[in-house]
Amino acid sequence: MIRQETIDAIMGAVRIEEVVGDFVTLRRRGVNLVGLCPFHNEKTPSFNVNPARGIYKCFGCGKAGNAVGFVMEHEHLSYPEALRYLGRKYNVAVEEEVQTDEERQLRDRRDSLLHVHAFALDFFRKSLFETEEGKAIGLSYLKDREYREDILQKFELGYSPEAWDALTARAMNEGFSSDYLVESGLTIRKDERYYDRFRGRVIFPIHNLTGAPVAFAGRILSSDRSRPKYINSPETEIYHKSKVLYGLHHARQAIVSHDECLLVEGYTDVLSLHQAGIENVVASSGTALTVDQIRLIRRYTENITILYDGDEAGLKASFRGIDLILEQGLNVRLVLFPEGEDPDSFVRKNRVNVVRDFIRSRSENFIPFKARLLIRESEGDPVKKAGGIRDIVASVALVPDGIKRNLFIRECSQLMDIPEQTLMFEMNKMLRRRLQERRTEGGEDQVTEAPPPPPQALQTRTRDHQAVENDLVRILLNHGMLDFDMPIQDQGSTELVPVNTATYILHHLLSDGLEASDPACRTVIQVFRRHLEKEELPPIDLFLNHPDAGVARLAIDLITSPHNLSANWKRHRIHVPTEEQVIRELVINAVNAFKLAHVERELERLGTDLKGPLEAVHQLALMARQNELLRKKVEISRLLGRVISH
């Protein structure tokens, strides 16, 4: 276990805007920072970071927490792993208490896999730069391809020796488990013998967003056609190829500054473009583009330019991936290199300024590009042309922005010499069909047998009671330190006495023996009570970093708000009082609403009990209690300005 002193040191050093900023592009908005949420698909930023309080909150999906919670959620790490990650980031030495053998065995598999990959990366790099075989075979090949050493070092390229088990033997001698070597894909086990998966290959490490190696790709250097040109690590706990883009950890800042991501197919394309000074580039690593990869890009920009070689057949095969980009609301442009060229070869044959000018001048929006390509292919064949038109309209229909759709339809109408209304009719037909399919998939058209829901009135009351408890706790957290003047009658005169908000609330709850039904709300109130007994108020950080995740989440939800008072009110000379200015009324109403919710819950329980078989004496007692509660309900409702209907 990590020592508490170490945890405190890490939390003291952490700046949440820096931690989140490693993964999300943040922009200043008032005292907060905002960006696109990394936890759900959104087009308008609803993800807020509050540097002063050290918390984040998404008003779209509801995710919230502190820096440790963000790293745990985003990188799928355990609590100790997230602390170690932050410790490395802020140069805080992580001291751990002595662990038992059982605790060591239970150490997260993910952590072990990361260690294995880090060891393998070091082994491959040393093999490339420090061994005779690596320099003679691997390094000479890379230098023949004209890659500078600084680029090879930047992307941490390596070499795996031809020996059957060079890496495996070294790793096992260093104490690494054969099980983790096999699970990582670095080692192949066959008939109780072990072999290196990547032997005799140049190694391209694949990193996650934090820069840690999570997989490898190996390129063969011999002309042996019986062996595949590239082999890749299998999927593991730490590597899912559909969620990784090669080079993204190096490209993030350049993508943000250029507001554009260049997408290529291969590892060497990325290396060559970086060597030419073009750094806003990532590779799909030869796999079909996935929604997860597109969403990764969308964290940093809405503009993707895909760089293709001159093979139109390959380009057409990738149209499905481009349709996915359109469906995610991104802008897609294409650059088609001359026949026989790919980004890697083109960059190596031309000066940097020529490459930049070529990409800029040949970049073309995907929709008109696809329209021209399909028109050219279907020339003289009306049936084929009709199919091509539907194919183009299907791509346009995927664009979520209605204005963009209409503009694309207009442009396609001119290119294909088809009336705009005809294309619009076809597109609307597709949109209606897709909507119907989604409804059917969502079960709206299916009849299933389900248990009857609870009465609507009861559901509504439950939600109302929860809202009342949340509101009282929100006032405690945000305004618990405030005082307000309370009028006190004394011998015919009224005197204003200062009363602390938290003290007033806790006094009324304790005097009436009231508790919150929600566990997180109950914990917050109990913490306030314990601190007030010592004549002090609990610090907000105590709740934001509470070990109970439910309490921390509730606190973050209640001290953050998606709404800010508009400056238009002042401009139009309309005075809108703040909560601080009406704190007395706010507190009194919140306490009375809490009491009313408690009365209503007890009345519901009594009503249920009275419906069952009871002895006469017990029934009379319950009815007397019911009448007492009804009187109390009327009294509290009158204080709240509510009308009770009978």
C-alpha cells in the first residue's frame, strides 16, 4: 500500500488542469476550463475543469472527480496505479508500505504488462543501437531509408535479434514471469519451449497517450515471402488496436495548434512526415478506421485530412471508414498522392516546402471528391450512375449538421447535373429509414412483458425527496460558512441575531431527529456535525477527495453548476439577487422542505401499514400518528407557501 504521506505529497503537487490537459484540449471560460468530454461522444463542450478546487465535471454524462479519479477513469487504472502515474508526472517518490506475499500476487496484471513492455522497449532499442547485429542489419536498413537518428530515438525504434529467444531468455533471467511474456505477445510458447515473436525484425513501439509502450509492430528485413511483412502484438489488457493511433502521443499538441489531423496508414509515413517537420500526423496502423479512433482525434480537432497513395481501388475500400468520420460530425478532406507514391516515399523524394505545398494545394473535401470519382466510373451507364448517386447521398445523409448536409447536396447537384430537390428527397428518405431502424433497435416497436412500474406519483415523490436532500447538502457545502441575521422576539422587541448557516441546519435536523435517506447525503451531514461539535467547519477538500466515491461524486456535483448568470441582466438593469444575498430565506426554506419530505415519507409508510391486518389498539395508534403528521404537513406547507388539497 502507498503511504498516506506520499498520497498527501502527490495531491499537493497535482494540478488538475495539467493532468486533464494531457488528454483533453482545454480552453479558458471564466474561472474554469472547458473541452470535449473524453468519456462520451459530444459535439459541444460540456466538460469543465475547476483548477481552484482541483475537480472536473461533465454536465453531459455526469462524470466527475479529482485528478486521481480522472486518471483512473480515463486510463482504466487502479487507485494505486493512478497515484504512481501522478507521482511520476510530478517527480514525487512513491513510498509503499511493506506488502504481504498475497498482496504482491494480487498486484494488478495491467501494471505487470506495462513493466514487461517497458523492459522489451529498452531491450529492442539497445539491440538496434548497441549491438553489432542491430547496427549492421536494423540500423543500416533504417539509414538506407534516410531516417535521421533523432527521429529513430524520438519514436524509440528498436531491433529484435534473429536468435530464437534473445528477448525471452533475457527477460526471464531478469525475473519476468513467462506467463506475462506470453500474455503480452512478446513470447510464443510451443511444446513448453519459448520463442521470440518479433525475431529478426525492426521494431516500431506503439504507445498509449501517456507515452508508455503498450504493443509492438515488427517489420521483416529479409525477402522471405513465406513470412508476413509486418506482425503486431495481440490485444491485451493494456492494448486494444481499435482504440490506439500510432504517434498520437507525439502529435497531440501539433494537432491542436494546426486544428487539423493528418491521417496516414503506416508507421513509416508518420516517421517521414515528422522528419519533414510535419508533426500533426497519426497512423491507423493498417487497420480499418474505427469509431474509437475517430473519437480520439476529435478530442483535439474536428478536421481530418487523409493522405492516400495513388491507388484508387484502395481508396474506395476505405470509403466506409470515411463515412464513420462523417457520422461523428468531423470534416474530412483527402490528399491523393501520385500513382506509385505514398506519403513516406513522396516525402523522401521532395523538399519540405514541396511536401507542404502539395498537401495544402491537393487537399479536397471528401463529398465532392467521391462524387467526381463515382461519376467518372459510371459514365455512359445510367444504372451504375444511379447507384453512385445513392452512394454519395448516403454519405451526405451521415453528416449530423443540417446546414452542411444542404450545402453538400447543392454542390453534388451541380457536379452530377441532378436537380437539388431530387437529391434532397432521396436523402430525407434515407434519414427517415435510419430513424426508424434506430427506434426498432432501441425496442420502441417491440412489445415485451415487464413488471408493472411503481405508481407515477410515488416515483415523482421519490425524485422530489432526493432533490430536497441534495439541495440541503448543496447549501451546506457552498454556503455553510455564511452567517445571516435571524429575528428573535425578546420581551416584545425584535432583535437580529447572527446565525451560522451550517449551525442552523444541523440544529434543526438534530432537534427533530431527522436523517437523510441517501447514504452520501447522510455522510456529508454527519461530517458537518462532527466538525461543528469541535466548533469548526470541515474543509471542502475533505468531501471532494473523500474515500467514498459516492460522497466525492455528490460533492462535486453539488458545488459545480453548468449555469452562470448572464451579463445581459446587468446590461438591461435587471437585478437578480445571488444566493448569498437571500441566504436566510434559502436556508429556512431548504430546512422546511427537508422536514416536509421526511413527513411525507413517514405518511407513506403509515398508509402502507394501515392497509394490513392490525389489532384495534395498534390501528388507533397509527391513525393518531397519521393525524399528527398531517397537521405537521399542513403547517410546514404553509411556511413554504404551498397549498394542500384534500
